[in-house]
Amino acid sequence: MAKMLLVLCFLSLAASGFAQASIKKQDIGVYDLKKGDISLKLTNYGAKMMSLVFPDKNGKLGDILLDYRTLEGYINSTSHHGATVGRVANRIRNAHFTLNGIRYNLTANSGNNSIHGGKIGFSHVIWKVKEYQKEAPNPSITFTYHSFDGEEGFPGDLLATVSYTLYGKNQLSIIMKAKALNKATPVNLVNHAFWNLGGHNSGTILNEQVQIFASKITVVDSQLIPTGEFASVKGTPFDFLKPHIVGSRINQLPETKGYDHNFVIDGGNGKKINPAAIVFDKTSGRVMEISTNAPGVQFYSGNKINNVKGKDGAVYQAYAGLCLETQAFPDAVNHPNFPSTIVNPGEEYKHYMFFKFSTKAPHGFS
């Protein structure tokens, strides 16, 4: 299956003139993991999740991850569905920063700013498969990528690894690590999955309930880049300390037409594992609980999704899926008061994400 997909992908890419030398020299594979009720499909192109199938409260299977109709669709796109995003996810103001007295100019791919690692970033390169344990008690796969000094403007060589593991009862871990090999560099690796617990082709996520364990957000300007200030969520549309329906207050955010903001996880310090968010879809009964060691989580309600040709003939529109990307704070390299994202040679970056899936409504949800 993987080899057939690879051949079709290359033929199509060659016809379109999009193929890059790096893609031609390496294989693109599709890999499956299954344990309990979860079936997960991944690819080493972008170290991404392509689908996650989980039954609803009636036992009916459904794919709850948005993705493209074909792998070619993803390769030819500029989006990041299900992918590992880096070297620095989210936004960096004016596409530059200064580190140890040296100014580094990055690829500007969002107006004058950099977003999600630049024009290509980690989500549109081929990762190597370091280990694939399909039949293990806890099935897993580990991808690695060597980012070269100066890639998208970032300093130093960086060795990144991403491991996906199914364990316990319907649980998924995503563990991201990175080592700076010769220069200090910022690192913020993120998984950019778009979730719809009703099913990827079930419509919008506006009726799903979300709880986010964050008392503050990082204040942003008109370009959605942090100003360096923090604001309490109390009394605002950003208050998800108790569960709220996603669409219940979106009309209070006319400028962004929804959520695309970094929430400061209570107790998040980069070391301890804390609850980040819970999502509940009442119709399907599906629940997703997320915990992490990251200090922040970007809640994006899919505001700008527009006519995306998805799987099974679906065409995704605005609010077709939501993202809850555990992360370092956006533009942290330009805000000394934010938790540092700098990794020095000899140090190791570690980002842990844990997902628990069920069909039992958590306390406080109805």
C-alpha cells in the first residue's frame, strides 16, 4: 500500500513540476498503529497523523482527524494538517530575532512575519523512520529529522525526533525531542492536528464543548502576535475554565471570527505534566482529554478553513475542525518575560503530549 501510494505520488508530483530533489531521494511511507479501539495512520512526510479512527457511543467507527483526500493533496498544500510543525511553530514578529548578539533573519511567510517554521518548515519535509513497532504491546513509531544550520534562517544543526505510541486503554502519546548540535537555537515543536470528534466529515465543531485549564491568555495584536502582556480570561469569551460550547461566544470575536489564541496553562512550566484541555461531542459521545508539560496551548477553531478537499469526498469549510496545539508561547524569542525556547548545545528539548479517548462525558459536561 505504502509503495503504491509512493509511486502514484511521485508520478503526480513529476507531472506538476513540484517534486523536489529531497523528496525524490527518499521514500514516503504510510504506517499503521492499532491498539484497543484506536486505529492510527501516519506518514513520514511531515511526521504527520493522517487519520485516527475511534468508535462513537454506539460503537460506530469514525475518523476524527481532518486530512486531505490524498497524500499528494497535502504535499501540494501550504497547510499543516496533522503534521509536526517546527523548527519554531506559531508566529515570530517581523521574521527575525537576536540571540547571543547575532540577528537571525527568517523566512517571512505570513506577511512580514514567520509562522510555523517558514515556507517549508518541518511539516513539509521527509523524516526518517528510526523505529517502527507495529506488533508491540504498545505499538509505536519514531521519526527523526536533521535540520541543517541556516534552514529557514534558524541557527545551528538540530536533530529532532517525534514518537507516536498507543498505550493503556485508548490513549496516545506524542513525544517530541530535539538536540542542538552546535549552536544555540529556539525550538518549539507542535502537532497541528485538526480534530472533529463528530467525525471529520460531520460538519462543524461549533457545538462541541471545550474546557481549557488556563486562567490567562497571551494578549495579541491585530496580526495575532503576542504583545508581551497577559490577560485574565475571567468574564471574556476566552474563559473555558468551565466547559463551553465552542460557537456560543464566537460572535464576540468579530476580528478573528473565532479562536486563534495562546492560552497559558495553569501550572505549566515545561516540566510537570498538567491537564491542558478536554473536548466533548455530545452527539457522538466522544471525549478527548489532553495533558502536557508545555506552558501553553493554541486554541484554533478553524476560522479560515475554506473549500479544502478532504477524505471520503468531504469538502471542509470554516469551523470543520479545531486545533489544541500544546506549545511554547508564540514569539517567545522576542519576549524575555516569556518562558525561554532557547536550546543550547548539549541540552535537550522535550515536549510531551498525552491524549485519552473515551465515550464517557467527564464531570461538568452535559
